[in-house]
Amino acid sequence: MGTSRTYGICLLREYAGMDIAEPTSTPPSFSYKLESGLTWKSLFVLIFASLTVTALSTYLLLATPPGYGLVAQAGAPAATYIIIILLSELASLASVKITRQEMFIIFSLASVSVSGPFLTFIFYAYFRVHPVTLSTIDGATGQPFSSLIPTWYSPPAGILDLRTFIHPYWLPVISVFAISFALRIIAEIALGFIMAQLTIAIEKLPFPLAPVASETVITIGERDPGRMRVFSMSAVVSAGLVLFLFSGALPIPGILPWWVPTIELSDYVSRVLPGSTFGINLNPLDYLIGFLLPKNVVIAMVITSMAVWILGNYLALQLPFDAFLEWKNDYILGMPTSVTWFRAVLWMWQSFMVGAALGIVASRLIRGRKEFVAAFRSLRKIGEAEESGLPRLWILISMFLIGSFGSVALVYYLVPQFPLWILIVIGVVWPFVFAVVSSRSVALTGYAFSLPYLREMVILASGVGGVDVWFAPFYVPTGEAAGFTSTIKVAYLTGTKPVSYFKAYAIIMPFAWLASFLWVSLFWNMSYIPSALYPATISFWTTQTVQQLMIVTKAPRIFKPTLIVAGGATMLVLEGLSIFFPSISSIAAFNGILMTPIGSSSLIIGYLLGNVLFKKILGENSWARYRSLIVAGAYAGGGVTIALGAAMTMIVKAVWPLPF
């Protein structure tokens, strides 16, 4: 027993980056021995939540467009906070103890348990029959684009009128999606473990947002009176601000609709600097990230954001370079920020980001080669010990090879004309490279490394023709491995064996799909999807369809070699400067490229509020000790408020529709 306890202390010193000699840096009653959080209690809560709270999550997706402000972004977190707070209260009333390991499993997987894919399948069917798709003609064949979409991506026309998934047309769509999803997740889980060894054990990177999750788990799970007071006060203040902003009680001219609490100033700024965008984010929850990020990360992201979206867009309209021609022809003075963002990314910044990403990847592979070797050696040794909570290295390698090569085989079966060697590069080599950079990005900035339209660039570079290739389920990673790495960090902070999280993940996923099938079918039977009853399906699905068709039909004009080279050179210069000036963060600068001033304004406001105002009010020591707890409480208060508001809206709108 003594050996196991000593080993656990060493693990937490290595993985969580904690100084054991200073007990004030850890929460009270911290258990240094890693324990499993997978129990019948945690599984029962997740399964029950999946079968019930999925209704709320689904309605938020139907009512509010993804990515538009607090309501849409809080869909899954809102469900998460409702589940864990209700669980904590019920357990307290019933005198049932919920361990912090069980609470971690529930907290980490609550959003997974309510996020099935069946609403996405309806969009796939709608994409084929959308008026814009029907009116688009394929330039290579002269046939209607809708008739060339493969049936394993979108079922034949007329399926939406049936309003049911119980039909043979859905079988290839669901089967291809499920197989592709399973293979990708298997590979990403393996990469998540390997990257955790690199970023947590070897480089000991900070993971600035991980303490928020661990503080939430520990505070709600153990209900320490002192910590609960701080958590509750923060939650109440956050709930009040959310109610104030989203009730329409803020009479500020120019404020956007209730789901986007933003003051849009692009119309005014663009009159002076055409092409530029600007705005002020009023979403209080978006300020919270600024409380936690280091100063050099905030500065890099804000400077990059302002340089790109104010000066960069403006200069591109003025400079006589062919690379900016499409942007000049497409830009219209007075376009809203969302439209400006899409067009500017499409015609300019996507190419720049491809080069920038390649520059960062090349630099990290060169500078970090010793860390990679050390990570594999360390992972092999720790995986041999049962107490570590890690699988053995050969298991991880096998999982990655099965997932990656399985994905390659699936795409090659669906699109046999695609070059096999390119599939291997993009589906086997690139996921590992991307995981290295993305996990490091999350560990340093809290933001995942993203590279939009990489899939489209690969298809274009391959020279393969045909419509079906644009819908093939390529294994192009989007950051799941980095998310798993961050979850492993939180697992160690809460004393949980990481493997227990992934076992619970595998068990709960089928229930999430079942719940999605049941609730989406119910909403579909209540009213057609899309319809006015579900506003997001009218507005956002149309926008998404137009953007997807635009990318497919205009792909040869999107990727520009000169901008790719410029992006790579810029990041290589920043990486070189960081050798002499360690405070320079090229990854933070990269993440700032896609962040409009509306987003970066929330970062700088949050940083100033937290590290200037609140630090002065509370004192430096108290602020350092409680800031993660304050952020956790604020997310909980805002998430629960949004969930209750969405539930009330759903009840009101469900009164009048008839089931036909």
C-alpha cells in the first residue's frame, strides 16, 4: 500500500505539475492515489441524462445556430451543469457519497451523453433538396449537382417527407457515418494518450483551462463550505448578468438579436477602413477565459486578431496583388462580420493559415524531436504499471493503426479513384503531426489548433474529379486528440485513472445515439425540419448549404501558393524569435488569425478585469487561489440559466404544433 501511494504522488508530481511540498496549491483532502471513476452510480447518471437531457440539447441546436454566442455554445455545457448540480443535491439529500472520481466521469461525459448525430443526418438529406443545391450545375458533367451527391452521404430526394429514420434509404448514410466516427475516435484516443505523455509529463505545459473543470468537479462533488461559498456567489452573479443581457433589458443601439450579445461596429469602422471588422462582445462567459490565460498569450492573440481583421483586410483591398483579386471582387461595403469573416477566410486567410500551420508543424518537429522520443520511452515504462491508469504503448499504437488505416480503407472503398498514397499521408501521417501541434496549442493557450478547409485543399491538390470525392469521410483530425489530452490532465488533477474515462466513453456513446434518435424523431414528428418552429434550421442550414456549395464549386480559386508561402514564412520567423524571446507564442498568434476583434475584445476585457481589477480587490494570493473556482462557478450559473430559459421556450412552443 505504501509503494502504491508513493507511486501515485510521483504520478501527480509528473502529470499534474503540482508541487507536493506546498499543500496550499492543492484542494483540501486531495487523494494522491489514482482511482477509477467508472462505477454503477456514474454510469446510471450518464445513461439517465442521455435519455432525458438530450431533449434540451437537441432543441438548442434546432433553435439557435451553432457558434453564435452564448446560447448555442452553452448547449452541451448547460446540460452538463444541470446534471452535476442536480446529482450533487440529490446525493446530499439521500446521504449518498459521490466520489470526485465519479463526479469527474459524469462532468466530463455529460456533454457527450447528449450529443448524438441524428439531427446531422436530416441536414444531409436537406442539403440534396435545398433550392440552391437544385439550381447548381456541375461544371464537369453539366448535370444537376443534387443528382450527383452519393447516397451514402445524403439519402434520395423525398425521404424528408416521410419524417422517419426507419427506412432503407437511411442505412448507407448512418452506416458510413458510424464506421467513420468509430475509426476516427479510436485513433484520436490513442493520440490523446501519447500527446498527454508529451505535453503533461515531458514538457509539463500549464493547460490554463484544465483547473476550471477540476475545480468544478471537486467543489460540487465534495461540497466544502468555503469553496461552495465562492462557487455559489460566482454562479449567482453570472446568472444575473445572463438574465440581464438575454432578456432584452439592455437598450444599446446596434445590439444584435438575443442569441448574440454583441455590439456590432463593423459598419462604422469599415467606412474608414474598408474590409475591416470590429465589435464588442457583451457575453460575460466569454470574458472568463481571459481570467486564466497568460499575458503573453492574450497579447499575441489580440495583436494578431486586430492585425488580420482590421489592417489585413483593409490592405488586401488596396494592394495590387493577384492573390487578393477574389477578395476585392467579393467584398461589399457594409457586410456584417459573419459574412466578412467567411469571405475573407475563403479567399485569403485560409491559404495563409495552411502555410502558417505547416510552418509551426515543421518547427515543432525539428525543435521537439527529443521530447517525442522521451514521450514514447516514458509512456512505455509507465504503461507497464497498473497504478498509472495508462494503457501499454503497444495497445496505443495498435489502436492508432487500426483507426487510421481503417479510415483509409473506408474512403478508398467509397472513392476508389482517389490516390492511395495521398490517403495514407492525410489519414495516417497528418493526424499524428496535427495532434502534436493541436495538443500543444490547448496546453499553452486553452484553444484548440484548427485548420479549416484542409480536406478541400487535399482533394484539390489530388486532381481527382467527380462530386462524390467532396463528401468522402476523410480522416482529417479536428482536435479530438487535443481534447482527450486536456481531459487526461483534468483526470490527474482529480485523482482519476484516465482509462476509466475512456471505458465510460465507449459505454455511453451507444446510449447517446439512441437518445438522439428518439428525441430528434419526436421533434421531427412535431413539425417539419426545417420549419419556422425551429429557427436555426431555416437560417443556419441555408447558410451552411451555400457555403458548402461555394467551397466545392470554387475550390480551384481558394488556395493560393503565394499566401501559403507567406504564412509559413511568418510562423517560421516567429518560431525563430521565440528561441531568443520565449514570451513570443507562435501558436497563440496562429489562433488569433481566425479570431475576429469581437472575440479578441472579450479576451482583453477578461484579462484586464481579472488580473487588474479583481486581483486588486481580492489580493494577489486570493485571486491566484480562487480564480479557477470563480470561473467554474460563473460557467455553472450561466449554463443553468440558459438551460432553464431554453426549457421554458421549448415548453411554450410545444403547446400549439400538431403532430402532422
